[in-house]
Amino acid sequence: MKVHEYQARQLLQAHGAPVPKFEVIDRAEQAGAAIKALGGGMLVVKAQVHAGGRGKAGYVILSDNPAEIEKNCRRMLAEPMVSKQTGPSGVRVKKLLLAPAVDIEKEYYVGMVLDRAKGCPVMMVSKEGGVEIEEVAARNPDAIVKEWLHPHLGLQAYQVRRLTTALGLSGEPAKQAAKTMETLAKIFIEKDCSLAEINPLVLTKDKGGAPGEILAIDAKFSFDDNALFRHADVQAMFDPAEENPNEIRASEHNLNYIALDGNIGCLVNGAGLAMATMDIIKLHGGEPANFLDVGGSVTKDGAVEAFRIILSDPKVKGILVNIFGGIAKCDVIADALIHAAQEVGFKVPVVVRLEGTNVEQARAMLKEAAIKQLIPASDLTDAAKKVCAAV
């Protein structure tokens, strides 16, 4: 589960990390009050969406003109943001963050993920902040310094010293950065994060002889969905408007659904089988419209709902059902196919490949039902060729 930048700032702020003042609005008319609360001057306005590329799309602006700020707030809230990460249709902006602009001396990156190879969290820092960490890793991997955390002891003082030294910090800024790193590690572990990053963490310029200070001016958090039952405060941050409605609908029926850009719907049991199915569709010239894993314990009602979700996508011109019957028996899927044909109606060709438990019974059921749009396949290659030809 992702949260917005303003929510990430709230989390950091609540745990004592240095975060500049900010205001959040959802109507352009609120801009004046927000500007006043922030004391005016040069402000940054940032769209709050779960997509990158905001700056290049014109949805991060700097201005000290209240009229210009309000005009941009009105534009951002009225027009969908289109970037490389949103696709051509873009995403609607429902909230905006306003904050004082910061006079930056240096930008850094600080982030945490779970290192699945080593089985423990890892904190990463880089002097090259303000850009995507993937770009830094590809261009100059030595620019990223890592410290792996003991799963019970967490981030240790000696590790913090290594990381602040790697960033070239000393004195008071090093102490502030250390506090921020400790805070990030605490949130990551306590809140069951899958990602926690501050990018950039900045050192401000000296003012009147006073040394610059460390500030977290942008942050991103993602949380493990499987651990949300432990964190009511995190669950309360969920914004359904930022998610694909079909993905939310699927999760309510214990289905794993991810929308893609193609025109061949996939209904499969098992994530690995789903990925193999998408691969073989592409191998034979097709494009998957979704990843839909009904899981091993799927019921007839769940499978029927899976068909409803797939068919609700107007891009879908054909469906490949690929079931390897184990816990999810083939006859259950066949029964769901028959009911889906009766209740939902198949207006596109549905190619079916069934193998495993009760497969002969399932094939007999489908043959007896005589569903016009249903196309049987002898194996997975045959199924992929038939569905690609059908669309």
C-alpha cells in the first residue's frame, strides 16, 4: 500500500524527523489560507498522486505570487496529470501540498528496503539525491552506500556513523542526518514498510553565519499489505481514488488482479502460472490485458467475479483461462465458466486450457454446456495460439 507525500511527511514529523511546514488543500479556494498559514514568500506546490514525473508534467511549481499559485492550484485540480508513469489518460489530482521553498546547498538520498537475498532490511544512502535511485544504481553503483540491519537489533550507532560519513557530513548536520536515519529505520520496522525513502534529504545553505540544517523535503512510503491488520493508523491513510477500481474490487474477493495495457484477459490459478501465461501470450504475438490470479482456494462465486472484472475492461477482446487443477479443482472452474456465461455473458472468445484434478469431469461439463464463445485447447501452446488468433 502506497501513501501520498504529505502522509509520508506526517509520519516523519510525528516521529521527530526534521520536516518543513506544509499545508494540504483539495480546493483552489483554499490556496489563500494555506499561503497565509505558511507565511507567504517563495512556495512550492506539488500534486499528490501515486505517480512519478510530476515536475516534468508541470505539477510541481515554484512561485511567490499568490495569484499565480492559486491559478496553478486550479489547473492541477482540474486537469489530469500525464507523465511517463500514468499513461496517456493521466491521473486526477485530488490534493495539493504547499510548502516553503528551501534554499538548498546539497541533496542526498536516504532509503530502506528489504534485501530479499540477505533476508534483512538494508539502509542505502547516496550523495546523488534528487534523482531516481535506479538511475544512480545503473549509472554509478559505487555512489550508493549500504548498511544491512540486524532484524532484532535494528540500525546501530556505528552504522549511522558510516552512513553520515559516506555523505560527507560532520558536526551538527551529521547529528541531524543521524537522527533522521534512525527515525526512518524505526518507521520502516515498526510499520512493516516495504519501502521508506527520503529523496531528497537536503542540507540548506548557511544563513547569516548560522550553519545549514538537514531537512526531509520529499518522502515516499509503501507498506506490506499483509501486515496492515496490525496498523490501523496506516490503513486509515489508504486512498482508494489512487487505485484501479478493479484491483480494489478483486481484493475484496481475495483475487490478485493487476491491469495491463493489452487486449487478452488472463484467468489463471497461481502467480507463477500467471506470469508464464502472460509470457507465452507475448511469445505468440499477443498482449496481456491483465494479471489475474484466482489462487488455490477459489470458489465458484470468486471465479465468476473474476470473469466480471476481466470483462468490465473494454480493451479485452479475448480471454485465456489457464487452470492447473490442484487445490482449485478443474470442475469448480468449469462450473464458474458456465455460470459466468449465463450471468455475465461472453461477448468475446474464451479459450480454455484445463489440466489436473477432475479435468475429465470439467471437460464433460463444458462440452455439455455448449457455450458458443468457448474454445477448448489441448495444451498451453495451443491455447496461446488460439487466443492470439481469435483477437
